[in-house]
Amino acid sequence: MEEFTVMTDINTDIDASYAEAEHIVILPQYYHFNDGVIYGDEQKLEPPVFYKRLLEGERAYSMGCNPERVRQLFETELDAGRDILCIMFSSECSGSYSTVSVVAQELMSERDCQICVIDSLNGSVAAGLMVYLAQEMKKQGHTLEEVRDAIEARKKDFDILFLVDHLDCLVRGGRLNAVSGAVGTVLNIKPILHFEEGKIVSFLKCRGKNNAKRTMLDTMKKLNLDKSLVAVAHSDNLEEAKEFAAEVEAELGVKVVYINEINLTIGTHIGPDAIGVAFCKLPDKEN
């Protein structure tokens, strides 16, 4: 096959309307509370409803890709005569990369096709920017192999800085111990997190949200950014995200490609009112 489809999973936070317009196929992941109802594919919760339940003390849980659903979505593209390039949320944070890779290998052993699954080593809109870049290269006429090689070569240059506003969500999800969470809440600590070797790690802790956002901006000013690859993410705080995106554009001289909602599978761990900015670095400038 010569034609191919760019695919990804929901945890790269690609906008659904953009994906539909560009025929980018999104593999669902799932989330649930303790009521036995699983959300994430055709059945979903609206973010305000979801986060209200979180803030009222319910614990939410995330689940990875369903192999049968992955196979179904893959086969739809293959039956239409298209190979597949699939960019996945970091394998260090989810088992879905492994699940999707197994399905891909099974299908390639059964039929004459090519399915390339890329471990982004990243997440949210940082991985989403890889999907955006892949789709732009595809539209420019690049082959699947050329797009794959370009993403693999550059993927470690992508990152996202994101601040979490509600430490209790990190505590309930097991990402932060209770004592640290309690102390951080009292002191108005806002942790800035990012990806390192595919894992989510602490970048810095700041007092107050405005100070955290300023720190993210100042950090990016020191980097040699690809000005065509910047995106902003949020969890149910769109207006704040728009204001932050405007600051990013004004202070860094870049164009924010898109602003998108962090999906609720990730939202189970970070809670509402988070803000993130993703980017891709260029090679360091020579002196």
C-alpha cells in the first residue's frame, strides 16, 4: 500500500474536530469511578461533571486501550487500502503502546500491510504535536517511512510543562503522598511537571499559579524553540488557557497551533484547572 492513515490514542489530546477533518483516527482509552460504569468510547462524561465528582472526593481510575477495539479501527483503515502510522502516549505511563503494538504485529502477520507504532515517550499535546507534524508531512507528500523516521529522530525534542492545581487528585491517584499533598495545599504549592525519558517527573515547585505560569514562560524563553510547534492544554479551564496562550505568543514570538482540553483519562490523575504548554526544541544554536 502507498496510502496511509495517521492514528493516535486519546492521550495525545488531539482535537476531535481537527482529527475528523484530517481523517486522523483516535484510539479510545477509558476511565471510571467505583460505580461500575466505564467511560471513554461512545459513552463519555462532560468535563464539569467529571471534575465535580473528583472534587467531591470520588476517586477515578484510568484504563488503557481495548485490543478488540484497536483491531477493529485498524482493520477499517486496512480494508480501505491504507497502511497505518500510529503515534502513542508514552509506554512508561501506559500499557497501551504495548497493547497496540501486539495488535499491529498480529495484523501484519495475517495480511500484506504495514503498521508502524511509535512510542512518543510523551503525552498530552506534546505527543499531539508529533501527530500534527506527521499529518502535515503526509499532506506534503512524504511517505510513511519518511514520516516515521522524522518523528523518531525528533521525538526527544518534544516536551510539555504543565502545572497541577489540585494536589488532592495526585494524592488519590497515588502520584503524591498524603503528607506532601497536605503541606503543598497549605503553602499553595503548584508543581510543574514534564516528561523525562518517557516518565512524568517534577520539573519545579512554585508558590502560586501565576508564579508557576511565569516560570514556564521564562523556561521556554531560554530554549531554541521550533516556533511552528507550540500548543496549550487545559483541564476544564478554557478561558485561562486562552489567556495563557496569548502570553505565550506575545512573549515568545510563536504561534500556538492549538489549544485543547486534556482528556479525562489523564484528568483522573491531574484534576481540573491544570495548564500546560508543549513545544519542540531545535538543535542548540552554535556560538
